Amino acid sequence: MDHYDSQQTNDYMQPEDDWDRDLLLDPAWEKQQRKTFTAWCNSHLRKAGTQIENIEEDFRDGLKLMLLLEVISGERLAKPERGKMRVHKISNVNKALDFIASKGVKLVSIGAEEIVDGNVKMTLGMIWTIILRFAIQDISVEETSAKEGLLLWCQRKTAPYKNVNIQNFHISWKDGLGFCALIHRHRPELIDYGKLRKDDPLTNLNTAFDVAEKYLDIPKMLDAEDIVGTARPDEKAIMTYVSSFYHAFSGAQKAETAANRICKVLAVNQENEQLMEDYEKLASDLLEWIRRTIPWLENRAPENTMQAMQQKLEDFRDYRRLHKPPKVQEKCQLEINFNTLQTKLRLSNRPAFMPSEGKMVSDINNAWAGLEQAEKGYEEWLLNEIRRLERLDHLAEKFRQKASIHESWTDGKEAMLQQKDYETATLSEIKALLKKHEAFESDLAAHQDRVEQIAAIAQELNELDYYDSPSVNARCQKICDQWDNLGALTQKRREALERTEKLLETIDQLYLEYAKRAAPFNNWMEGAMEDLQDTFIVHTIEEIQGLTTAHEQFKATLPDADKERQAILGIHNEVSKIVQTYHVNMAGTNPYTTITPQEINGKWDHVRQLVPRRDQALMEEHARQQQNERLRKQFGAQANVIGPWIQTKMEEIGRISIEMHGTLEDQLNHLRQYEKSIVNYKPKIDQLEGDHQQIQEALIFDNKHTNYTMEHIRVGWEQLLTTIARTINEVENQILTRDAKGISQEQMNEFRASFNHFDRKKTGMMDSEDFRACLISMGYNMVMSLLFTIIHMALHKGEGKTLVMNPGRGRVCPYHEHRRS
């Protein structure tokens, strides 16, 4: 909010008291100022019998603002504008601002437009300026004035009280004891000050505010929570509240005088208001009576009898004798009251009375003139209506006689023409109905003259404004409509009879064509359903692809088949269309076939349902064969790697056992490392087992991608593990034998070299001849060699075993060991 200044050099106009834009932006302070300023304004406006609810809205038209300034200043401002346009509101606010400026206050950047637009900041600033000028500036205590004078007055009044130290207009008042002390100092009977506690500010504040409102006529401008809940209460709000206490205690006599003056003004205003209300009520009643009476006078609804019209004439005479004269007196009194009120307002220097819209004296005169015009027209109408009724009775009776004769003749004719007897008739019966219809057409033409006479009489009655013209017109219109309808029905029945004759021949031809095309199509659908429901068994993806190709070829024929079906159904629909369109009642069904459209549609729907099922079955089988093929390839790829790997390892172990070099311990370590590498290959065997399990679950019985079966792999793997374990065991036994018999490494090497030499097949095994030759080469004589051979064969008789000596694997003939020992 922009600052405001005063042309006077008073102490209360120090810079810190200027209207501060930033402080107003504090929501708590703005809330306190709204509440305090609103209560302060209402404390004065209620003396004029009014108040405000929303400080930035209720001052926008300037009327209550001007009234507020009149009340607090005791002076009368310029005459306000009563219009509701923006220009009127700005004019009123400018008058108020000019009055404030005339009191020595300079307003900076506070314009009428902001107040009219409801600018809350500008409005609060303007109200604070008014409070300073009219409630605080004139306070004077010991040569101090305004804010300092008010502060000094508070300090003097509260000095004798403990816990009260008034130094400012914000935090010094938070505990509420300052307000209570001021009240107790002037009205000690209202507050028991000794029971108040400094640590209970809410109770103190509420006590002071309630007592001030109840006994001192100081409205409650703040809530205790607003002060306690704010770190620093708004200074302007507190100052405004405290100034009310000052004026309540130090200016009671002045306030009473002002109140009396306002009461006198209010009394005059109330008297004028009562006159205005009386005028408004009297004008409203008179206009309402005119509004109700004119429609009665303008009512030209004719009566059915002469007696009823005479009664209307009598009612009109009673109106002129009894009802109208009192209203003439009310109209005269209304004009007198209006002139008296305007005179009083002019003498009181108040604005002239402006009645509500439509209630001016001129408006009432215009309405009265309309009433009298309606009276004149009503009287003329009554007399003309009586003369007219006498001329109409004769024509009405003539109309009724001719209408009755015609209605008697037409009775039943419409029902006869609307009969549908031709719908179930044969061709010969239809021809007989046509001859009968020609006779009726001749009779119909003979009655044309009577209908024309009836219409002419009705027209004459209408021209003479017959009171019962609606019923006459209705009866005449009914006769004419019925006559037109009889002509239309006559033509329609002739057309229907001729059309039915042709339709029966057309339907018979369509039935025959339907039968010729429905039979072969029905046979095709039955064959298609049989093929689509046929089961299939396949083992390869090629087989399922062949079935899919054949199925797609069948599906390609469905559009042509559907066209044929639609053509066949079209024939039947054509028959149905003819039957429904022309309402032909056909007895029985198609005489040329028993195949119905429902049967064709049912079989076609079944075929259409079987096609996607067949598609789904083929797709599922194709997916299954693809999955089986993937499993075959997956298993074959792994088996083709694992099988050769096992074979290779078997051969490597054989070579290792023959071509071992170094000490037996070195050979043992090498074999164990080799065994470890073989064991580490086990996860691949397990993976292959898993693939084999999937193949078995999928019921796959052959695999063109590999020659290995899982059984082969298992046997090979078990043989591989057994061979490496046996070889390691043989080396361990050789070590044990060597250590137990004291065989040197050179001897072991000699045995190995001899064995390898005579193991010509490199299988790690020898037959009897090779074994004997090997013993002789190592120094055994023939007798001993033969003996060893016989004993060896005797020990293994019946077992079908070949003599074996494999020094590389640590196997030594026990007899050889015995000889060496």
C-alpha cells in the first residue's frame, strides 16, 4: 500500500506509522485489520441503522462510505448518486475522498477506482486514514496528541496496576491485562482485577472484550486468538481498538449528543421511509387490481345461450356501479401521497423519491387509461354478441340433420374396405372380390352431392361466428375426412386386390428357384463339416504343413460359397420381403423342398465355427511339431558333441595307461587331474538328461539329427567313469606292490616297456601267446612261462577272459610276484 501524508505537522504522522505495503501482505495482520476496521466502521454505521459485512465490497458504491463520514464527522456530505453504474459509484467515492482531503489529510495513490474495484489493500489504507483523522488525531494528553497522546493516556491510566507496562501498541497488549486495567480504572465494578493472571492471556483478553461489548458499547473488534497467536499483533488494529476505549471513557457526553442528532435524522428518515413503503404498497395494489380486471374485460369468449350473455351484461353493470368507484378514490389518494412525500424530501434536503420501476404516477395513469379502453370495447362486444346468437340457431339445426343422414350411410363402410380377406384368398376368389368392389365404387359416387352440401352449411356457420363452431367444424371435418378416407380406401383396396394376384405368381417362381440351388449347396456343407471334423495324426512338420496347405485351399473357397449361400437366402428373403411388404398371408411352406433357410444358416455357421477350430488345431499341432523339432535339434546337437567326447576320452585313457612316463606317483597325480576334468563335464550330461526328459514327455520316438541315444550316452559315461577309476586303482595297487616288494622304478619301467612291446593291438590286453613271449623276454624260461600260462588259464577257466598284463596300470601276475620274491 502506498504511503499517505497529512498536511498537518502532528507527531502521529511519523514515518513508522505510514501505511506499509509489506506489512499488509502479512496474512495475520491483514486478517486483524479487516476484523478491527470492520467492527470500528460498524460501531459508527449502526448509529445510522446499517452496517457492513465485507469491508472491500460494501464500500464499493460509496454510499455507506459517505454515510460513515457523515456519522463520524457530524457533517453532511454532497448529495450521493443513486445509480448503480460504475460512473455513479466512482462519483460517490470521490465525494468521500474529497471530504477526507478537506479535513487536512493528503491521500497518496488512493483513488476512487481502486475502492470501486474492491482493492482490499487500498480500502484498508483509506479506512486507517479515516481512523487516524477522526478517532486518534484529536486525542490530546499533557501537550501530546494523536498516537503519543493515546499512548501516554494508556500509561497514566494503567500505572497503578501490577504486571501492566504499556510501551507500544502491539506486544504490550498481548497478555490482555492492559485492556482489563483500563476497564477496571474507569468501571471497577465490571472486572475483578485481583483474579486475573498474566499467564492466562486468552481469559484476560476475552474478559476485557466481552465486558467492553456488553457494558461499554465497544464492539468486539478482535478475537483473543488473533492477538495471542501472533508474535507481534498489528499495531493499527490495537491502536484502533484502544482508541475506542479512550472515546468511550473520555467522550461519553459528546457521543450522546451525536447520537441524539443521528436519532433525529433517523426519525425523519424512518417517517419518509414509511411514506415510501405506503406509496409502494398502494401503487402495487392498484396496479394488481387493474392487471386482474383488464383480462376480464378483454375476455371475448362467447356464451352458448342468450341467458348467459344477459348475465355477462349484468355483471358488467355491477362492475361500474360497485367495484370501480373505490379504485378511483385510491388512485386520487395515491397522487396526493406522492406529492406530499416529494415535498418533505425536498425540505429535508434529501433526494427525490423514485418509485420502483413500473410504479410511477405516469405508469398508473397509463394503466388506468388501458382499463377504460377495455371497458368500452367490452360493452360493444356484449351487444353485438347477443344479436349474433339469434341468427345462428336455424343454420345449426339444418347442419345436424344432413350430417346425421350421411353418417348413417357411411357406418361400417371403412371396416368393409379395410378387410384383409384377399391375403388368404386364391386367385379365383380374388377375381370375385374385384367384381364386388366395382359395384361399391358406383354407390360411393352417388353420395358426393350430400357431402358438398354439409360443407357449405358449415362454412356459413363459421362466417357468422357460431358459438359452437368448433364442434360444427369438427363434425364437418370428420365427415370430409371420412369421405376422403373412403375414397382412399376404395382405391387402396382395388390396388391391393390386383397386386395380390400378381404376387402369388411371383412367389411360386421364387420357391422353385430356391429349391434348385439349395440342394447342392446343402450337400457341399455336409461334406465340408465332415472334412473339418476329421481327426489327423502327424509325426513331422512336413506332414502338418501339408494339412495346413490343404486347409488354406479350402478356406479360399469359402467366399464363393458364402456368395452362393447369400444368393440362396436372397431368394428366400425376396419371398419374405414380398410377404412382409404386401402382407401376403402364405399358407404352408415351400412345396418344392424341405431345406429351410434356418437349416442352411445353421450348417453354414457350424462350418464357420469349425474353420477356426481347425485353424487352431493345425496351428497348435504345427507349434507342437516345431517344438518337437527344436527338441530334436537341441538334443542332437548336444549328443553329437558328448558322444564323440566320451569316445575320445576313452581312447585317451587307454593311451595314458600305456604311455605313462615318470614315477607311479606322477602317473597317479596325472590320472586324478584327468578324472577331475571328466567329472566337471557332468553338468552337460545332466543338461542332456533334461533335454531327453522333454523329448520323452513330448512322445518323440525318432531323431534324424543324431545317431546317439540317451542310453548310449549313459553307458558310455558310466564306462568312462569306471575306466578312469579302475586305472587310478591299478596305479595305486602298483604303488602298494612296489613299496611292499621293493621293486625299483627301473624294474617297473622294464616291465612297462616289455608289455607295451608285446601289446601289438595297443588295447592294454594280450592273448596267451603274447603273454608267454613277454615273460620269456623278461628272463622266464619256457617251462615257467608255460606253467604260468596253464595256472593262469586254470584260475580263469570258464570265465572267457584273456590273459592280461598291464604294468602301466599296476597289474602284475601273482605268480610273477611270487618268483620275484
